[in-house]
Amino acid sequence: MPSAMIHLDVGRKVGKYIYGSETDAPAEFYVGTLAPDCVENPRELKDRLHLRDLSCVERRVALANMASETPTGKSFKFGCLVHLFTDVIWDEGPQAYHMEGYIGANWFRDYRHEISLASAYMFHYCEWTKDIWEKMLGVNLEEHCSDIPEYTPEAIFKYLKYTSEKQAENFAGVSPAFSPDTVNDFCKNASERFIRFYTAKGFKNG
């Protein structure tokens, strides 16, 4: 599970390819790239919605099935698909590498701290941040973000508001584990892999 800004940057890069430019990507698409994390409890529900209750092979099959039912015109749902795909690539890559090399008493706490640092750095130093967050916070969630009942407009707005405020207030430097270059390389690679995955299956725009 990567941080919010990592999800958003993968979405931004996918959006440039699918919609022509990041400014042409619908705001609800960007909301979708974050929405799955609006569900916190119960943990079993969050794991199920993130496909983490499945084996690696089953998870990829589920993503392919979801992609076959999600044209790019369903912008919010398409963004959610990008989020779930990004999770798979991150979990099998940077997260697994961090866990393998970890020395300490509480891996999960320290891991969350590192990805929070990485996310806050992006929030403050990426030039595209302000415009996309303003667009997301201005979306009519009831109208545009209701394709997936478990992601309620109330929960989505609460998550977006909390996350933007926390990142704005809590910048504390560069993550030693996930440097800006490392994160940028991941986002580029994950977006390219998603586009290959989505287009190779013959899934359609519209």
C-alpha cells in the first residue's frame, strides 16, 4: 500500500495517456485513484475491497475482470482500478523490499512513517499538486463518485480533507527509505505497466 500522493502521481501519468493531458482528466478520476483508502474499518472489508484477501494470481485475475467492466468513460471507477493495480505493483515491489531489509521493532509503524514522509514531500514540492487537490475537493461526490457503494461520498470527502490537511501541515523532510527519485521511478513504471495491462486486453475507451 503506497501513500496518497504516490497513488495520485501514478493516476496523473495514466491520465495523461488516457485523456490526452492531466488537465483533461476528469476530477472524479483523480478522486477514484484515492477513494479505496477511504474505507478503514472493518479491516476485513478494506482487505476485501483491495483484493488483499486473494492470492497473487487471484488478485491479478480479479483486476483483469474488473478492467473488462470498466471503460475509461466511467472516470471514478476507472480511477479506483488504477489505485488497485498500483497497490499490487507496490506491494510486490517497494513494500516487499522495505520489509525484507527492515531492522527494528515495529515494521508497520516505521513503514507508514516513511511513506508519509514521501507523500508529504510530493505534496509540497510537486508543481501539479495544488491544482489536482483543488479539483478533487470541488467534485460533486454524490453525482460523480457513486459507482461503488462501499466508497460513500461522506467517507471519500472525509478522507480527502483529512489527507490534504495532514500533508499540508506535517512536512518533515525526505524519506530515507523512499527518496523522491525512487518514488518517481516507481510512479513512471507503475503507470506504464498499467497502460500495457489495460490496452493489451483490448479494453475500450468510452
